[in-house]
Amino acid sequence: MVIDEDGKLLAWKWSDRIQPIETTALDFTRDLAAGRWIAARSKMSLQLQEELAPGDLERKWTKLSQVSGEFCKVKDAVIAH
């Protein structure tokens, strides 16, 4: 866990839960679509968790929805380099 100087939780990582990257990406997107900002954020790297608060994710998702339209569904995930 990463705690700031005021004792607020900034980030965490579950070390005993290793999942394929595709599964994590799909779960992350589903969490965002359902408005589960903290759950989605927990799937990000510790560095990104420190940089993005749950409210930041909500604002970014909302802005994306305004530009691209409402979220429909997740079909699949593909690893690309």
C-alpha cells in the first residue's frame, strides 16, 4: 500500500493475484463502465494509481463517453506492441 503524508491511501497492489493482461484489461474496462472507479484504479500500476485519483478516472471516462458516445459492451482484448 502507498499512503500519503496525510494518511490517505494512494495506491495498492494485490501480490497474490496474477492474471493475464487481457483479463485485467477487460475487468478494468468493465469496472469503468459500471462506475467502479476504485476497483478500476486498483488494476492500474502503482505509479498510475499515485497519479490518478478515482475522481480523475471518472472525469476521463465521462469525457470519453461525451466524445465517443455511451459505452455498449466489451467484446475482447488484444495485446498489441
